[in-house]
Amino acid sequence: KKPNILYLRILGSLTYVLIPKLRRKGKLADKANKEILIGFNSSNNFLVYVPSQNRVINS
């Protein structure tokens, strides 16, 4: 069976990470944050750099 490559994206590209409804600050608040894709985890997760917090998260 061939590996699935549909989830792959270009490293360094702009990425939007969804904000959960419970963390949003009202009905008209942003639904996603702009972040930078820096890599992939072994479990098909994305490693994303958050410039506003100066840290890397799994998404």
C-alpha cells in the first residue's frame, strides 16, 4: 500500500490554526490564528511556530 501524502504541505508557509469555540472571545472574534508551518510530527501532526507567543505547538 502506498503512503498517503495528501496531508503534506510546504514548510515555511502560512498556516491557519483553528481556535476552539470555548477559547474564542465572542461571536465575532477570530476563528483561527495565522502561524508558520515548520515541520511534521511522526503521528501526522503539524509542527507550527506561533510568532505572538514565540513557541512551537503541535496542531
